[in-house]
Amino acid sequence: MTDIQTYIDAAEARGRGSRGELDALKAIVTTAAGLLGAEARTAVAADPEVEDNLEFNLRAEQADLDRTEPATWLLAAKQHGSDEDPDHEFGDLQAIARAAWSQMGPDEVARFEASDIARDLASVAAAPTA
């Protein structure tokens, strides 16, 4: 699998809106973010969709959180789901995953594809559908 949408679709195949999908999306985000340097994480945080999520979903007392940290991204997505509709958390995580993927070069993509979550989702993507 060589594009992030395939991984996102495989996460969703675990059951749309399920704990399995949520855990897979979080693992995609944290794994991809772990492969990025500081400059690339800054670019992810500046992605318009991610930036909007951070701006509108972090609470006032969280204003000092480092917006380039993946934990902050996950927190903002979780709060969006809690404050509005659980589907928003899933959508935010997908947007973050896409933004992170866009910052990955061939070496990072290869390392992502060798990760546990990528191998796990590859088996889901390869499974026949009913």
C-alpha cells in the first residue's frame, strides 16, 4: 500500500465508527508523526485543516500546548468528537494522517510501511469483503 487513503480505508474496514477504527487512526497518526522531524511536524500543524482543528478545538487553558506535538493533535481531535459529534474525531484524525503523509519522503514512507500498524492494516486491506 503506497498511499495514506488505503490505510485510512483499512482502518475504517475494522468497523466504521468503532473503537478498532479509532485505535487504528490514532496509531497511523502517531506512527507517521514519529517519523517526521520538527520542521515537518510544524508543516503538519500549519496544514489548513489541521490548523483549523487546533484553533477551534483546544480549550483556552490549553493555549500554551505545543501545536507541533502529535499528542496535541490527538487531544484536539478527541475534544472535537466530545464537543460536537464522535465522527468529528475520526475525520480530524484522517486529516492529520493525510497532512503527515504529505510531509513524508520515500524513506519515511518505507519506514511507515514496515511499522506494526501498516502491516496490520495491510492484512485488513487484503482481506476479501463480503
